[in-house]
Amino acid sequence: MVLSIRHSGISTFLGVLVVVALVGACTSTQATPSVGPSATVAAPSATPMGSPPPVPTIPDVTFKWFSGQGACVNYGPLAYDLGYLDELGLKPDANSWKGSFGGDQPGLLVSKSADLASSYLPMLIPTIHGAPGALTTFMLTDLFVGFEIIGNPNGNYKSVEDFVSEGMSRADAERAAVEQIKGKVFVHPAAPSLAGFFNWVFDKATHGVALDEVQDKALADDTAALAEALAGRADFHFGSAPQMAALMGKGWKPIIGAVDGLKSTTPGPDSPVMLMIGQCTLTTQTDYATANHDTILRIAGVVYRIMDLYANDPTGAATVEVKIINEFNGTNLSVDDMLAMYQTQVQHPTFEQAAEWYNNKENSTYWEYPVAAQIKLQEQNGVFPAGKYKPSDAVTADKVYAELVSLKQQAEANLANVTPRVDALAASGKDITTLKELVSKAQTFLSHRAYLDAMTFAAAAKEWADYLGS
């Protein structure tokens, strides 16, 4: 099961910056301007008899990418530092990574001060009502599961999983984990966004302990909470991702958190756990997504390529990412701290794993459930009229994912058709130089999750094979 989250207090540990990237148009054949599985990329046009088919090109394009430098929303800096953008015509201005502009991603998008933002779903939901139809989330990048209470190593505290491994049911294990906090000093930043998580953890009926039975110390910010923990004046701690990673690097241990809730909850938008998980996003203006559909597909592919790096070479990913996070947050995290964060706080689904989000309603993180829960919260708070909005008003990521799946399948089918024919064409005396280049590029794009360009170049390769064989 794929998990992950971020809370509405994300601005306490996620910085953001505007990235001016060279993006805009796409291949020489632009996709149908709509977001959804029906949007297709034109194959190379039919060629007059005797004329060689056209060869696709990928022009440079420009856009502004408002990207965070904290875990979960830093895909702009990561893609740039990893060198994943050049082959797709996406050429960021390195100087634009220098500045930070706060945390108002929705406002920057609505005002069109940025074209694209790496953001956090709970921050974006209010725009459904405040700016109807203005924005769309075209990719759910990962889940941050950082809502976690961690315990001081001197206390020898046990986690929910420890109790489960001893034979307890999950419900009893959660109760036993929380009972350890009763009467102990618990430090955390004061943030209204934590209410949903604390209400779940300290639900007397469910876990046997209320928050007023704990020595609760809500401090000014993450820095103050971290200082108390480092000074040995706390038994339990909750804070932002970098601070918690720093403590876990010193032996602090996860006790109970959002991951535990996801394992025990009944899937659906009414689960209280849905407000404890938050999907990080790639979001843009609806009209920008329509006019620049190829760019949207390329950016999504770049992020899925980064997900492959997390899965196949986490140390390599951590080596690059830790520099970005330390520079922005003023922290001194190590690669090992980042690796611990990957295991306990941020989960990065690969392209194949993301199918669980978009297609499996039995999955507790099926894409509609957290979105619907956030909409319901706005209704309960009197912000949204009851029943007026639905998840698809905020998110089109399911449609974009379905389109990427289709493009991948088309690329694979064309390559399966062409690859066995290359040697035969060469043996017949045909010049296969261009054909081999097209096949090679299509295969490279396929391996890099650039499914739009994989399909385009594979289709061109098939046309060249047909041309050479005629």
C-alpha cells in the first residue's frame, strides 16, 4: 500500500521559490489541448510516396515553476540538480533557484505570478470556492506521513509496530502506544493544523488517553520544540520533517502516527485519518493546462523519473536532496537523516505503484478520499456550501495518469512492431541510421518515464520502418 502526507502548517517547514524554466510548447506535434485520457499526441503526419517521414523535435519552452525546497514539494530543484530537464527542452534559469517567496502557492497561481506550483492539497482546496475553476492539480506526487509522535530514546518506549509484533491486535497496540505518553512531557509547535492528528491520537474512547492527561507543551515554533527535545526536557516530540529527522538521527523513535492510522482505518472519505494525510501536488491554472498540455505531461514524467531514483537509489536521491533542504531550512541533516525520513515520513510511489492511488478504491489512500475529506471539512466549517463541490473540481491527476498509461502502451506497441524489423531492413541494404536513432530515443524516453516523447518517437520509428520497407 502506498502512503504519505503533509499538514496545513506546511509553511512552517516547506519553503518555496519561483523557478523560471524553459518550457512551453512541446514536440513539433502538440497534444490535443485538454487534460484527460482522451487527449492524444499526433503521430507524424502521413508522408507522400517516396518522401522520407519527418523526424520529431522537442523545442525549448519556458514557464515559472513555484517550487518548495522541503521534502515533498521540492521537485523543481531536484529535477534541475539531477539534470532531468534538458532532454525534454525544459531549461531552468539557475539564478531563479536562489530566492524564496513564502508559502502562498495558491495565491501565486491564481494571480498568474507562477504557471506551476509544487504544493500541498489542503492549501489548494479552498480555491475551489474562492476561485472556481481557476486551478487544477494534474499530479499527486507523494504522500507525506510525517504526522508522527516520536519518543526519547532514554525512555525505551515502544511503537505501535513493536506491540503488534508482540501479538497485540492493531487496536490494542495503538492504545498501548498512546498510554505511554500519559503524564509525560510532550512538546510540539502550536499550530491549529495539528488538531485533527491530536484529536485522533488523544481520543479517550479509542486510545484511553486525553490530551489534558499529558504534560502538553505547545511552543512557539518548530525550533523551540526541537530545542526542548535536544536539551532533554521532553519525553515525546512532534515537529516538522527536518527537525524530526534530526532527532531520529539521535535515536528518537516513532511511537504512533499517520501510517498507523492508515493501516487500521476503513477506507473512505469519512475516515478521521484522511485529514492526517496530505497529498503533495503539481498544480497549475486550468487554462494553462489546456494550452500547454504537452508541458504538463512532460513535467509529470520527470517527477516519476525522480520517484524511480528514490526507489532504486535512495542514497543517491538523498545525497542530492539533503543539500537542497539544508540550504533552505538552515539545518545540518545528513544523508542518513534523509534516508530515515524516506522510511518514516515521506513515501514516493513509482509510476506503477501510483495505480493504487488512482484505480483501487479499496486502498486507504485512493485519490478521492483525502480530497473529499478536505472538502467535507470546508463544509463543516461553513466555508463551502454543502454538496456543491466534488473531488474532480480540484484534481484531474487521475485523468492525466490514465493518459500517461495510454501513451506508455502506445510507445511499447510501436517499439514491439519496429524493433524486430531493424536488422531485416539493414540486411536488405536500407540505410537504417535515422530509424535506429528514433528507436534509441524512444527507448530512452520510455525508460525515463517521458511517455509523451516515447510515444512520439516510437510512432515516428514505425513510420520510418514502413517507409524503408515499402
